Amino acid sequence: MVKHIVLYNFKEGVNKEEAIQIIRDALVPLVGQIPGLRHLEVNLTFQGMDYALYSEFDSREAMENYAVHPLHLAAKEKFFQFIGTRVAADYLL
């Protein structure tokens, strides 16, 4: 299993609560629709970055396939304009 953790900052002027809801609505339903995506959650953070995305995949290959999957790419179009900076870390269990 692969755990994928991404921390984001929003661009200046973005309403964080509204943006988080848009992001959740776009990404969480992908669980069960994209092969190998086991779990996904999106939450505002209270220190450091603005929000965190945590997801679990069956394998590195599943995570790589998720990144280019048409459903994921379409979901990103709904919120990509809100994103400023991004830091990611992945690890195998």
C-alpha cells in the first residue's frame, strides 16, 4: 500500500472554507471509481499550510495511474486555480 500526503497553500484571496468544500466534492467521490484508490480525505489545517490531502493506494502503479486518470484530471479542473504552493510525500507500507 502507498500513502500519499500533500500539503497545500491557497492563492491570495481564496475563501478557504468554500475552496475546501469544492475540493472535497470533486475528489472524495473518486474513491471506488478509480482502480486502486482506497481512501481519500481533504481537510483544512490549523498550522503551517492551508489544507492537507491524504490518500491511500493499492500500489505505486495505482497512484501513478490515478494521477493521469481522466476522472482525476476532470476533478482537478474544478479547483486547480485555487492552489498556490504544494508539498507532497509518498511512502510504501
